[in-house]
Amino acid sequence: MRSRNFKQDYRQLLALTDSVPVIVWSCLLVALLAVAPLLLSKYYVSVILLLLITAVGVLGLNLLTGTTGLISLGHSGFLAVGAYTAGIVAGKLGWPMLASIFAGGVSAAIAGIIVGIPSLRLKGLYLAITTMAFAVIINHLILNGGDLTGGSEGLTVPQPSLFGQALGAERGYYYVVLCFVVVFTFITLNILRSRIGRAFLAIREHDIAAKAMGVNLVRYKLMAFMVSAFYTGIAGGLLAYYTRYLNVDSFSLLISIEALSMLIVGGLGSVAGALLGTAFIVLLNESLGFVFGMIGASFGGSGSAAYEIKGVIYGLAIVLFLRFEPDGLMGRWRDIKHYWTHWPFRF
């Protein structure tokens, strides 16, 4: 007998999903993303490509903040480490694309451990400030990196290529990024159903109780920082090959705040929520940019004011969303599903 959201045995608990509709809709979504470059213009494909790259980094932040409960405002620093590492080893050492991207992930993971060690005894606002300081330090190191990082002049990244074949940004490279998103989503789901994922959840709910139950807080907190930073470093490497030019201005603290807002809007601790929140914020940003760009063009000379209004509406939408939907998009989806499950006896 199926008990809906409750599990009846350990096989159901360890399964990725026992819902056929979830499997069908997931496969359909991947198929639609795969055919998108064949049906849409380059602009829309570039928006989806940026969304997919962002999703990899947000999945990593979700493991640290949503699953483990450790607030981080320094993921723009991890993104910069991954992007610049990939750009340096590709442009100056001639490494292939995949090796450069994974080098960015590994370097960010090492930085995650370095940041995580002094943060082991910190929580809440103090932890957030510590991670934010790391992002500021990384930006200063990039600016003073000389020829290695390009300083304020920036760093040029080679064109993406796979096995010696050049890849177009909206064609071949799009499918490389899509493969990364699918693989890292699958890895995240497996982490959450493993012993590591259960330890992360225990730390989030009550770290003292988790320690009393035998969870090694030092080990799993450092692991959460390392894995989260690795994801973000991979996203940085993917971003480097997408933009093909890196500048320190592209890795401001606003990126960390925006990534955190994606988690909250989608639903903290949920893989589907992280992906939905990413899509919501990225598409909202692009939609507002398009609308106010047209307004600025129509009134000629009011473009800067239009973009300021866009920022206000963008922030207001997030605040209102958090006020009326604290559980995010996934919380709203659960409410809708619960309503129709019991209809017409909802009340």
C-alpha cells in the first residue's frame, strides 16, 4: 500500500524516486533542453545556457546552506577561483577544456577547505561575514595578480573545444554544459540519500544532537564546504569558457546574494527547488531587462532610470515572495498537490 510522501521500507528511502511521473517529467525536461538549440534563436539559447551554468553553482550552495544549514556569502569567491584557474591553465598552460574545468573545481574545493577550517566554530551571521570576507580577499588577489590573472585588465580564455574540435557557444558547448547539469544533479541526489547526506541534514537540524549521535562535525562540515565549493568551481570553469573573458567586476558580492535568493525562492534543501529558483530568478532578470530596455529605447535617454527601476522591481519581487511563500516554489507545489489530492474534500 502506497503512503504518498511517507516511506514504508528502506528500499523506498534509498531510491532516487519511486514516482513514475517524476521520472517521466524529468526525462521530458532533459529532452526539451536538448532540442532547444534547434528550435530557439541564439539569444534564448544563450539565456538557457547561462541558466544551466548558474544551476550547477546553486546546487553546490544548496548542499552547504540548504542541506547542512551553513550560510555562505562567499560563493562568488569560489566562482572566481574556479573561473580564473580554468582560464589560467587553459590559456597559459594549454590544458584541454575538460581538464581545465575540473582544475577549477579542484582549486575551489581546496579553497573551500581553507575557508571551512576557521569557520567550524561559527554559525549564522558570523559565518556569513567570514565567507564574505573570503570573497573580498579573492577579488583583491585577482586585482594584484599581475600577469597571472591579468589584474584589472582581465584574462582572455581560449575558445571551448573538445577532442580538438572547436565548439560554438550556442551549439556544441551548450550540450557540454547540459551534460554537466544532468550529471551533477544526479550526483547531488545520490549524496542526499547517502550517509553523508543524512549527516548534513542532522547538522542542519541540530548539530549538538548530531554530535551526540556520533556525527563527526568537523569532518562533515569541511566536507560540505569542499563539495559545495567544488560545484561552484566547476560552474566558474564553465562560465569562463562561455564568456571567454574574465574580469574581477564579474564576481561581485551581489552574485553570492543572488545565488542565496535563488535557493530561498526555490526552497531551501530541495534539489528541485534549487533548479526552480535558479530558473525563476534568471528568467525574471532577463524579462525585466528586456521590458525596461524597450521602455528606455522608447523614451530615448531614460535607459539608466529604467534599469534602476528594474533593480527595484527585482528586489521587491524577491521580498514579496519571501514574505508570502517562505517555503519557496516547492512549498507552493506541495500545497497545490495536497489540494488536488484531497479534492473535493479539501475543506
